[in-house]
Amino acid sequence: MAGAEQAALFRLEIIAEEEDFDRVSGLLALGAPFGWEEESLEGGGTRFVIHCESEDHLRRLRDELLTAAPQAEATLETVERQDWLAAWRQFFTPVLCGSRFVVLPPWLAGEDRFPGRIPILIEPKSAFGTGHHATTALCLSIVSDLLDAGRIGAGQSFLDLGTGSGILGIGCAKSGLMGLGLDIDPLAVDNARENRALNGVPAASFEIGEGSVAEAAGRSFDLVLANILARPLMEIAPELAAARAAGGALVLSGILESQADAVEAVYRAQGLPAARRTIEGEWCALVWA
């Protein structure tokens, strides 16, 4: 059985109409921000291709996508792991985030092309956040900017909600902060812990657990990061706003620019002032700092 698991991975292919593009890409940001292939089709529409180690995860993602976009076509199949890993090695190039960070896969751990940058090693697996997706890179760049500005610093605390691969929490911990990463997906939690060890980050500096913001109830943090999607960000606004310590920073990402006004309005209703916005393509991050 173990040999069979090592021999294959799974591929989900989605063909979506133009009117469903934002809806599908938004759901992929939540369910597959470790990356996907995207191809515009001659007759209109887009083909999305996602690779993952977990067939169950892709089945759930397929069902969510088809519920949100019933006209889409979906195909789930098995592929050889060897081919997938070879593709990853071509795709996974270093990602520079702000002035401080560079995201690297383990096989580039010895890279010396980025002096002065903090390396964050991420194993590209079935969990989330290699830095290639705009929402992840956006968040990590904002963390870099906040560190540069002295707005956050060593010894302070952080909450990384929707931690995925742990990339944001690892960046914070390697910058001297201490905190908590939470994710509702057990696959993500496992991968985040693996990446924490890969980066030599002590568990005491970056605690990782399964759950949502409720797991952090009663605690406050100097920096709160939430890279998920607009709807859940709006639903948990009271809890997230309460998790931000007085004078602390709050960064929300995973938001389409067209959704930013609605998300910001919900947080301003919690007593927060107007947010600063950082835009990357169709994505927007809201920053209170």
C-alpha cells in the first residue's frame, strides 16, 4: 500500500466559463493556494489543473467548485508522482517577498544568490502556500514592510490564521516573533509542522494546531494575519478584531479587489479605522497597522 501511495498523485482538471472565472479562482485560493496551472481556451473559458497528494482533498475541492459553478466540467485522475515532482522542480522558482524574504524549495536550500534575505524553505506538497500565489506573496511582502518600518519586531506575538504550509508563521518566527498558526485542514497542519522543522523553527516559537480563530479565544496578538477568503473573513470579523492587541497590526488577504469594500465595511463596523490597501493583480490585502 505504501508503495502504491508513493507511485502516484492526483490531478483535478476544471474547465470553467468566463463568468465563473473569479468564483473558481477564488475557491482555488482557499483550497489549492499551493498552486495550479491556468490556461485560457480558444473558445472562451479557462482550464484549471491542480495536483495534490490527497484524492479525498481533491474530491472535496471538486464538489465545492461544482456547487459554486455548476456549468463547469471536472475530471479527477491519477498521475505518476515522478512526473509531478519533475514538473514542480521546473515550476518552483525562488519567490522574493518584500526586502527581507525569499521562499525556496528544499532542493534550493543552498542557494547563495539572495544575500541578506531570510530563506523560507517550503516543501511543495498537498498543503498550502508556496509563495507563488499572489495572496501568499502579498501577505509575506506586507510582513516584510511592517518589519522594515519597525511596526512589528522581535519579541512580539503573532496569529497566523489559515496557516496552510506555515509560510507566514515561519517568516514571522525567523524574524524573532513568537506565535500561533491555525488551520482547519489537517493536511495543512501536518505540512506546516514539517516545514517548521525543515526551517529549524522551534515549536515554542511557532505553535501549530488544527482549528479556526475560536482556538485563539481570550488571547491577543501584536500581529494578526488571515489569508483565507472574503466570506469567512467577514463571518469571523468580531473574533479577528478582538484577537488584535491594542495598537497591534491586522492583515487580511485572500480578497478579490471587487470584494474589498464589503470586507472592510464589516471590520470598520468593529471599530477599526479605514484600512490601507495593497493590490496584486485581482487580489487585495487590507492592512491596519
